[in-house]
Amino acid sequence: MNKCALCIPRPGDTSSAIQQGYIDTLKHLGWKVYCCDPKTKLGCQKFIEEYGVRLIMTHSRFGVRQLPIHSINKHNVSVIVDALPLNDDDMSLNGSYEFAHKDESHILQEIESVVVHTRIDSHLWPVYMDGWKSNGIDLLSLPVAGNVLRALPPTCSILTDVAMIANFGHRQDVLKHLISPLFDRLDLLGYSYQVFGDEAWKLSGITHNGQLVDDGKKMAHVYATAKVCPNVHTIEQVKSQICLNERVFMIPLCGGRQILDNPMAADCLGPHCEIASSTTDYMNMVIDAIEDETPRYGRVRSAVEHVAHNHTYFNRLVELFLELGLGEFADEAQAEGKSAATRHCWGMDARLSAEERGVTYEEETIVG
């Protein structure tokens, strides 16, 4: 099988980090990856027949519409689809039009090698995803993950009390009722913070630094050098236990300590997460984390190791390749994922050890 893939991006900032995680990991595994929107079946067919694409990663709605079924089956192309809710009442979980087209299941039934996955928790499938099952499509439950290839910070030395990287344009209720009161309290107590995200921060009156343009190290640096990183979901995500955001995995992978509002995180992180039960509890836990003077190194190392070995996009690709019957690629992803996790843990340990000893960490420069 030719290691050439096409990733059809799903619109929206929420999905871009997830897509980047898969793209980075495929490239690390030696795949040539085209990331673009062909817009039509003919455009997608050109990638298959002229560029040798043999793996397509796409999504519900317009991503499925672009799939040229005859060409896909003729050239033994495998297809991975990130599915949205499909039900008789067009019920969605994350806003208007966040549901699949009615005929998507019938289109995908015609493809010989396809896996349909969703980050929506399986307890919601009977209501929101029933259209897939009733039309003969099996779903794979697949949470998001951490991008271990972009998670190694330059240093782990604490530079600020609190750090957040988040957009709130789509969840201003959370900003108003939780985040704004939290940062008012931080200001009152004189604690430092740095914030990155959309203009909703500015409208709330909280000083922010705009969007973080990540070059592979900036995000990791922000998370690793703060005493605590608050992480919040939408109200509906918490209330209905829909899914987890990528920060759940990325913050600990980078060496950060997070306070969460979503109990679902315990299923993946176990003892490596701290979950608040109310708004008041959340604010108190953030303040307690800032004022916690116990050494953090053991806790950080343990969380880094857990996520690096269990919840990266290498792990997710192993599951996807196995579902597609591509055992050789699954084995490769598992082996490379283990190596990447080990290297990451070594790198984090070196940085944490330097901080423990009170010395400046300097990366080795290999000349050759």
C-alpha cells in the first residue's frame, strides 16, 4: 500500500488541532500527506489517480460528499470518517448543522474499506447516533489525544501562576459564569497569568495575548511553565458527558497541571487529573494549586508517562489501522509510538531534573 494520504479538513478551530495531530503522526510514520479540500468528487479522484492517495481522512457532511466511491474501491483506498450525530430528528450536540446528512450511511456502505469513528461517548449513541447503527454502520469510539510530537517544552521552570489557551466565542456562558469570576479573583489576589485565545477574552475585560500561533513548542512552553492550567468544556459537554477536548491530554503531556470541569476525564487519566464539582469548587482548586508548595516533579513525570504511552495520536492510529485490517501499519504505529513516548519522557525528565537541581536546562547540540 502506497503511504500517501489525503486529509480533508473540517472547518473550525476546534478540529484543527486534532487534524494536525493526525497529520504530524502520519508524516512521522513516513506518509506523504496532502491536507486540502478537493471540493468535488472529481477533485478527490484526481488525488487518488494522479497522486497515489491510498488513505483518506475526512468527516461528516461535505467531507463525505466528496468521496468518489468507484475510484476508491478500484484503487483499494481506505477511508476514515469522523462522524457527526445521525438520527431521525437531526439532533446535534455541538450547535446548528452539527449533524450528518441523511444519506451518509448509505454512501459509506458502498466503500469496501472504511472505518467510521466518533469522539461522542457511547452512552449517547442510542439517541444521537442511532442512524448509523440502524443503517448497518458500526461506530468506533475514539477520543481525541495529545500530540506528542509538539509537546516538548524548552523548559519546565515556572514563569507564571496560571495559563490558558482557549477560545470562548462558542461558549460565552462558560466565560461569563466561571472564567471571568475566576480571573477577577486572580486579579484580586495578585496572581499572574497569561491567556491566549479569541476576541471573547477581550470583550470580557480579561487581558489576553491574542491567538497563539503554535510553532510546535509555544503551546508546550505555555503549559509547562505555569503552576496551573484551567481547562473547561462547554456546559452541554459536561452536563451530557459528551466528549473530552484535546487539552485534557495535551496539558499533562506538556508537563502542565490542569483543573478540569468534566468528570469524563477520569476514565482516561485516572489519578492523573483533578476534577471540580462546582463553580466554587473549581475556583478554590485553581487557587489551591497556585498556593501548593509540595514538589510537583513526581506528579508531572507520572502524568507525562501515562499520556505519552496511552493517549497520543500514535495510539489512535493503531486502533484505526486495526479496524481497517491494516495490521502492518498498526504494528508500525505502535512501535514508533512507543519510541516517541520514550523519547518524550526522557526529554521531560531531563528538563524536570534540571529544575530540581536549580540549573538551567540546555538542549544538547549534536554536530555531525
